[in-house]
Amino acid sequence: MTDLERLEKFKKLKEMINGPEEEEFKNYWDGRFFTGDMTFIFDKTPYNMFFLNGTMVDVKIGKPTNGYYVGISGTQAQWDSFFVHRNFQLAISIKHCENPFEQLGSVLASRQNNTVIAQVMRLVAKAICE
């Protein structure tokens, strides 16, 4: 998959988060509290998503100008493995995963938004794999 094809999948993710997944994302996963940048890196290509109160406003290829707030960085092999099992805690655990994802940005912000990041990762898997 090319970078631009993956960007189209992230645009599909935006439609999902702002559409059919909105209620669960905002209310069950507490996405309504998330405002800021979330970046997922696939083999050095950053996909930066901007959220305002749980609504995905925009997605672009590129590092955010303010630096990383929260996010996940991994190789294509790591993402492919995640797409199969979709277990966030396993994917980032240095204790249980041979090759864990790298968490980006502030440790405090990552901890505070752990469930939101995990849910966006699962929705990315859904958008990319379907």
C-alpha cells in the first residue's frame, strides 16, 4: 500500500469516527475529552490526525508543527501484526512483545489518553483491513 493509499484509509477512519463509530468513540471510550494531535507512523511516514473534543477535524501526512503530542510509531511488520491481533496493551508492552511499538509524545498525555489511542488504533485496523 502506498502512502497516499493509506492516507485515503485514514480519511475513511475520519468518516468512521465522525459517523457510525461516533457514539461509542466519544461516550464509551471517552473520546469526547480528546483534543489535539495524534500521530501514527508507518515505516517513517507520519499520519497526523487532529481532534477537537473527540471529532476528527483533519488528517494529513507529516509531523505536527508543535511536535508529537501522542501517537504510535511502528514498522509495517509491527502494524501488520497488530492488524491480526488488535491488542493495544500487547502491542506496546516491552514485557510481553518481542518488538513493541514506540509511543510518541508526552508520557503523561499518553497515559491520560491510553484508551482513546487504543480505540483509534483498532479503528485504523478496521479501516485499513476492510
